Amino acid sequence: MVFRTSIPYLKKFSFIALLVTLQACNGLYFKEAIAPPSTTQYALHEWPYEEYWTGIVFNGNKIGFSHLQIALDEKRPGTYLISSNASMHFRFLAVDKKVKLYSRDWVNPDLTINGFVYDYDMDGNRLKLYGVVRNNVLTVVIDSSAGQTTEQYPLLRPLYPTSVINLYPSFQGMSPDARYVYDVYDGESQRMTTLTQHVENYESSDLYPGEAYKIKTSMHGQDVTTWINTGAEPLLEMSMNDIFIAELKSEEMARYYLTQAALNKEESLLNFSLIGTDQPLSLPRETNLLELELSGTADMYDFPNDMRQQCKGSGDITRCRINGSLSPVEISDMSRNYLDSSLAIPTRHPTINRIVGVITQDKASDSDKLSAIMDWIQTHIDPVATDVFTALDVLQQRKAECQGFSYLFASFARSAGIPTRLVNGIVYSEQHEGFLYHTWVESQVDGNWQSIDPIFGQLHADATHIKFVEGDNTADLTPLLSVIGKLSARIVEVETE
């Protein structure tokens, strides 16, 4: 399982322990205040602070810090440099995981992008993006273990970096019910998107000093609520069902959060994401039919349905029935090219093609090719809770978690000419007696989608695999944020082989 911050401003995480249950009782902590008749609009040359720090805590555990700094770039007249970084350290499945995020955005006085450098480091795997705007075109160079790729985006409207999200309302001048809509480039999903902000209220709270404007920011279908005072300071930020909360800290205290993270041995991510069941499943990998009810799915869009998986929602409950049948490929599916190369699935990379050529050279059918690919991956890649950006990271380190295994399998299968897509959902863990979020693949074989789990070594995934979304881009996974930590399951029927 992989948790990534699909919205870059979620890097400014923090947490106050009593806020775990805040969503059910917001009224106990926030009170409406009388808004000032007007709010100062700050220009970058007169911004009231040069930097701020936050502590980062997830589900009650300190895991790191973030820092943002604003400065005039003396080498580029009229250009400002917004630098931000975040360091996080936590445990998942008894493995220490380290994430470091660095960004530098060069912006014009109106906050629009001039250029940027984004550097992401997850468990020692690196991804770097370089961007520049010239003649109303954004050019982005993506540098990963798979090599460099260049993308260009014609700009029809002004474009902003995600680092200005908490600056933008104060730049415009806040007032109750004000609304802002603007385009941003999201480095984590490598996409341009539209972002909206709504000033909902002016409130006081025991959780921050004084009063502040309550602002809801929406991007990729996800919401983050931030309280910003008249001095342009983001006092508090809450997201993901209030599990992530950002609170201003001194530099000393923010760095202390990272120190505490290194000492913390709790499985906070596992404990938060585990979906408990009313009864254990004794042979999950041998299950060929499963029917269950998932409670807490009211905010989830319709589950994918096919011949293998049938889900139907009613109120807060979705009932799913999963069997071993293969779902027929529809014309709409055939029109999509599941042989494409991408950052995560570099199908055309020479290393991928060379390995696939060797392991499938004497295989005539697609089924035989998939079997050979599975054998190679099971033999050469170790299952370890390590995050990766691309299938080439997996090949270099020879270890990965479920998503990395799926990246590599999809790369190999597509290189062999077999249309393959990534799917994300949940799977039953016998060790933890519940469902965990999981990634596997589906390949087209003889006109059908075949569900395959590369990390389990299953050419036909067992029936405890319940699909939520499809896609290999970070933005494709954002719908999961609305349900993670909220679901429970009741087993209705189960059959094993």
C-alpha cells in the first residue's frame, strides 16, 4: 500500500491529538466571529513574514515538519523565490519510511509561475521536475530512474504554483464568501488542474490564537480547510477527514516533530487504514467468491462493476459480490490504449524491453507470456514496504511494495504487447485480520480482463480483491482519500476452492 499526498499543500501537515474526532464535533471548537470590515491585500514585496514552519503529525503521531520561505531573487529582477520543504519519517509494516520533498518556485509579483524545480525523495528513490514558462507555454522536464521526458502545456490563462495556495487569499484580500478560481501545476501528479477556494466564515477557536478566515480549497476532488488570519498566517489546516492537520510552530518545535518521529515505533498508518471485519477469513488467498458489506461509503462514488465484481450502494453501505469470472472487454475499453508508456510504467525503456524479450522469447500465447513475467518477478523482486516512482526504481533496487510490483508487471506486460492497467482497492490480510489498501493489475487475455496480483504471485487474483479505482497516476487515486480510515466490513458469504 502507498499513501502519497496527492495535493502538494498537504505537505504542511500537523496534528493535535484531540482533533482525531473533530469531524463529528466541529461546533465544540470553532465559533463564528465578527469579520473585520476589510482585510489587507498583501503584495509580495510587503508580505508580513518571510517564512513559517509547521509540525507534521498523522493520526496522532508526530512524523515530521515542513517549512516555507519567501524571498526576492536578487539574480532575477522582479522575481520572487518561494522555497518549501518537508521531511517525514514513519513506520509501515515494521519498515521505517522516509519522505523528503523540496520545491523552489520562481514567481512574478502577481504570483504566477516563472519557473520551478521540484525534488521528491521516497525511501531513497528520486523524482525531479524542472519547469519554465516562456511565450505562454509551460515546459516541464521530468527526471526519474526511467530517464528524462519533456512535456509542454499551452497556457490559456495565468498559471500558479501550488506553493502559493495559502498566500493567494491574502494576496487577493479576504472577505466572507469570497471565491477564487485559478489554474495550477501539480508536481506530484504531473498535471495542470483548476483549483477553487471559498472563504466560508470568520471564526475564533481554542485551537489557534485570535480569529481567522475559514477557507475551503478544492483540487482533484479533495478538500482542505485552512484558517488564515488577517496577518496572512495559515494558523491551522485540516484535511483527509481531519486526520491531517497543519498548525504553525516555531522552527525548534517543528524540527522536534521529526526527532520524535524517528523514536516512534507505532504503526499509525497501518492502524488508520486497516478495515476491520466482523469475522476473520481463514483462507483469503484461496477464496473464489466473497460477498460483503462495506459501511462508511457514503462519500465514495460508484464502485467499478463488471462480471467479476458487482457492487451496489444504499445509503452508507455498499454491498459487493466478487467471483472468479472474467469480465468481457467492452468497446470503450478497447478504444483506450493500455499499451502506452508513462512515468510509472515506462513500457518503451530499453531495459524493460530487453528483459521482456528474454523471458518471453519462446512463449507463443499471452497467457504463457504473463506466466513467464510472473515467474521472473517473483524470483527477482523482494516484497518490502518501499515506495517507488517508476518500474525502473524496482529493477534497480530489486525490492518494492504492491504498487511497485504492479508498476513492473504492467511495464513488462505492455512491452510484451498485452494491454494492462493498474487497479487500486482493498485486499484481505490474514496477518492483520482485515482489509488493507492494495494495488494489482488487470491484463487483457482472450478478450477478457484478467485480474492479476504480482506481489502475491496470483495470475488469477483471489476474490478478496475489491476494486475501487483504476489508473497509475497520483491524481487517479484521490477518490480513495474520501474513505480511507472510515470503512468497516461485514462478511455476508464466502467460498474457498
